[in-house]
Amino acid sequence: MTNTQLYLAVGIPSFLVLAGILLNLLTASSLRTEIGSVRAEVGALRSEMNAGFATIRSEMAAQRTELHNEMVSLRNLVHTDQVALHERITRLEERRAS
């Protein structure tokens, strides 16, 4: 085996191993970049969802307040009707008693 054959027998596999390591490093770097962009997209989507939920919460709070006010109004109407009925019954009872 001559020196040239020895250099080729050792050099080519060593070169291929170094080239493989370099390709793996480039792939890992590319993956890190992709993961970073995916994280940024997920963060943006999360922000959009939070904004949407905040809008829904505020709309629900407004509707709840509106319903509460309507219930209070209806309760007052029922109370007014109860008072009127009570007065009518009282008058009828007084007429009957006399």
C-alpha cells in the first residue's frame, strides 16, 4: 500500500464524516429557525384568541347587565301588580264585611 492509497483510504472517509457533521449542523440550525417561526406564529394566534375572548367577555357582561336591568324592571312591574291586587282584595273584603 503506497502513501497515496493510505491517504485516500483514511482521507476520503474522514472527509465524508466531516461533511456529514457539517450537514447535520446546517440541518439543526434550519430546524431551530423553523421552530422559532412556529413559536412566533403560535404566540400571534394566542394573542388573537385572547383578544377574541376579551371581546366575548365584554359583550357577555353588557348582555348580563342588560338582562339584569330588564329583570329588575319586570320585578318592579310584578310588585306594582301585587300591590294593586292586594288593594283590590282588601276593598272587596271590606265590602263583604260591611
